[in-house]
Amino acid sequence: MTGLPDPTRSRAVLIGVRSYLFLADLPAVRNNVERLASLFTDPRVWGLPASHCVALHDPQSGQEVLDAVHEAAARAEDALVVYFAGHGLLSPNADLYLALPGSDPRRLYRSVDYDLLRHEIVDDFAADPCDFAQASARTTPRGPVCRPPSRRRTGAGPMPGRRLPVRRLPSPQRAP
């Protein structure tokens, strides 16, 4: 189809969590992810090669999720789609976490920290952070940091002159 990213140079990671130990199950998620994968790989829709479309069903660890996104982001040259269907959790500081099957709202370390996922997408895919920031609810404290598309990341480490978002922890409260 014209106007769509080149499927041979693009990647997708579709993450679906339907079964939870401490949260309500979401039974429709599995069909949701499978249907989206079939649409992405359908030549009449996008034509993404099946090997370029990873579907993770009920991933057991944040490492499993982040590794899949890291790999796809490193290989994507045109478009990268990362899709998550499942529960989201908020920390007391309003940080977003993506819930996994063993996630517990009182133990957020059992979930995927959205900031880590965002880091994998922005830094490994080397997308223009301005484009990603428009689709994301979060930006750096001073707004999105832009770089020209010609300065794509090709090696390890941050881009020269690129600011990474800094999470500031609140000051401890002193008892009166």
C-alpha cells in the first residue's frame, strides 16, 4: 500500500497480557494481539514479514519485553510499532508501569517501567524524539529534544548533544 512505511525495513512488537495473579484477567487480549499481527502481516493491509512481527503473549519478565523491543528497534530502519494490551499501573509519583502476569500494584518492580521501554524505543530505534514525544505523554523536563533525521544512532551510547530525561525523586518529608 502506498503511504505506509516499507514493511521490509520495519518491525513490530505486540505485547499482550491477559492472565494476572493479582489483577483482573483480560481474556480478549490474546485475540486482540493475534488479530493485529494478522493485519500487520497481511499483504493487503501492510505486508510486514512474519519474522518482523513479534507477538509476546503473557511475558513473564520485564527483561523479556525489553529484549524484544531492543532487538526490533535495533533492526527497524523505517517504522517501529510497539503495542501493549494489558493493565497499566501508576506509582505514587505517577510513573507508568506496564503490568505483567505476576505484577502486583504494591510491587511495581514486577512490572515494566514505561520509562525503560521508552528509552529502548527512542535510543535504539533512533527515531526523532520530537515525533515520539508527540505520541508520548512524557517529555524531558524542558520539552522534547530534537535532532535532525540524518543523525541516526549507529553505535552504543547516547547521541552527541542529546539529553536523556532525568527522573527527579521527591525530597523526603521531615516529621514536624
